[in-house]
Amino acid sequence: MDLSQSNTAKNLEAAFGGESMANRKYLFFAEVTRKLGMSELSKLFKETANQETEHAFAHFRLLHPELIVDDPAKLSEEEKKAIAARCLELAIEGETYEYTTMYPGFAAEAKADKDSDAVAEFTAQTEESKEHATMFQTAAKNFGLLTHIEQHHAQQYTEALGALDGKAAFPRSASEDPAMQKWICRQCSMIYDPVEGDPDSGIAPGTPFAEIPEDWHCPICGAKKSMFVVFQEVIAA
């Protein structure tokens, strides 16, 4: 019996999402309170985040019993490979959805939202409206950047899945022209493309990475410029 579309399956998906989000949220709170010097509160948030992770894992095991590993020693190499392949398939599925559907849709909606009720907002609450517009513009920009990141992740997982079957890695290369080289953040995988630049940070389109000021930071995670390395793209067949 296929239970994939049952209400319980949908509820487990929702519960997994909720617990996962709580985990990341509490880790964020832990970082905030750590910076405020509140070590005990930070510790509490971290401990709770770990507990939420265990809750999320429990839900995910019910959703995907094929991934449960009780005794690795009893598994054949083919069985181990099948489990790893299933993990990669699910990862590819998620990343592909994010870069083909989710983030492009979010970006379009964010761009549309900045104009909603603009006249009334600017008339009654000018500063608040400006803040909203800025927030939506930033969200649209980030969603656009994340689209490329998730595509990169999907390619990595696809390559790893192929490796399980002995397939060679995709050939990659970076542009030999420094003015055209893309660079990738080692912390969040944001990809800097000199063709697009980073106008919101004052980096005009056409600016090579080497010419970016040293105090520039990753627009997604805030990492320093030194955290970027040359990005090697998959060579098209």
C-alpha cells in the first residue's frame, strides 16, 4: 500500500520541517546570545537545538525506513551503495526543486511585493514602506543568488551519485581570463559572477573579483572576500 500521499505522511513531512526549522532557529538564537555574553542562555538554545534535531530525525526515519541503518556490518557493499544512492537521489530532488521552482518563484513574488500598496504606504508610513521595499529587494536578490547555489549543490550530488556506480567525475574548468572568472564562497557556496557583479554592494557589473575592495563581504552569509576561491564549472558536453 502506497502511503506517500496519506495525511500521516504529509503530517510527518510538516513535523520534520517544523523541527528542522526550530533547530536552525535555536542555533541562530544561540549565536546571538553568545555575542551578547549570555553563555548559559546560549548553551540552553544549543541543547534545545540538538533535541529538535533528534525529533526531526525520528520523523524522517518514519518517512524513509529504507534509510535506517541498524548494523552496518550486516550490510553488503551493494546494500550500502543502494542506501547512499537513495540519500543522494533525495538530495538531488530537493536541490533541483529549489533552483528550478522554489527560489525563482520566491524571487518573482518578492519583486512584486515591493510595489504592493506603494502609494498608500508611502503616504501614510514613508519610512516603514522604504524598509519593506528594501527588505523585499534584498530577499529577491538573495533568492536569485540561492538559485545558483542550489543548482551547484544538485550537480555535486548528481556527481556523487554517479561515483557510486563508478562513473568519472564531470570535467570542470575555470576561465583562464581573470576578468571572467567566477568565485565561490567556501562558507555558503554563493557564486560571484563578474558579469553580474554585486550592484547592491556597490560592485558594478563587469568587475573582476580581483578588483573588488578587500572589505567586501559575501551578500548571503557575510563571509570575508578571503573566503572565496576560484569556481570551476562543469564543462558542457
